[in-house]
Amino acid sequence: MKKITGTFILFILGWKTDFKKECKVKKSVMIAAPHTSNWDFIIAMAFYWKEGVKANFFIKDSWTKGLHGYFIKKMGGIGVARGKKNNLVDFAVNKFNEQEEFVLLVPAEATRKRVKKWKKGFYVIAKNANVPVTLGSLDYKKKVARIGKVMNLTDDFEVDMTVIQDYYKNISAKFPENYNQKIF
């Protein structure tokens, strides 16, 4: 049912998909970028449903309670207490260690507003969990949702981030003024 729903949503919105089958891995931290609009979530989830990717994402724990919480969890939402002092990196690493298959969707900018550089959390999680980083994007100019590369991180942050930055440099955000292509 998800495949049909995702395909229908993308068709109605006029989006195409580009999913390289070698990018379907059991475990990864998947970057979702650029992230400048709430539409990013809707289009990304439709894309994952169409392609059969079970992506999980962290969300404020209040969103996982009640009736709407049931649906958020079914979509892959994992509630986290954002107001409390917690170690989200350790929490994420434990999720990877507890499960045979786990793809964690991370909007690397951590906000829809323009940032000077990306947060490093996705990188630290991937390194600590010893999982690859998958590069996912939504190109609003071309209307293409893509999962195009799986990266095994090296021990050189700058080299890795340069590869990632090169991948995203020609991607058009919904609101380009909120997307800084210089990510580190």
C-alpha cells in the first residue's frame, strides 16, 4: 500500500525518482538535503515508500504520542526528548546496534533556515555506528528525488565532507535562499 501511495503522491506533484539499487543498504545514516521546506518531508517519505526504503527519523517525542503518534511511528518516527540533556549520538548508535536493518534519515542542516555549515551529528553517528552515509536529495528545479551514493567514511573529515559537498553542489532547494552549498 505504501508503494502505491508514494507513487501516487509523486505523480500528482510531478516528481520523478532516481534510486540506484546499489544504494539500498541494510544500515546507513541517510543525509536528507537540502532541507528548506516542510514539503521536503512529504516528498521524501513518498519517495521512500515508492522505492521500499524503510527510513527512520528522530522527532520531538510529543509527536509520537496519541493517535497522530501512531501514524508518525508507522512512518518511521522515533520520539526523542529534545528539551532534556541527552546524548542523541549514543542513542542513535544504540539503535543501529539493536537492529539488523536501520536507516536513519538526518537533515544535516538541522533546520529549514539558512545555516553557515551543516551540523556534524550525522557524521559522528555514522563513524561511531560504523555504518556508511547515504546521500539523498530533493532537486526542486528538476523535480527529482534521488538516492545516489553510498559512502564509507574515511578517517579524514575534510576529505569526506568535500565529497559530500561536491555531491550536493548542483541540487536546487525549494527555497534556494535558505540553502548554503558550502557545508563545512
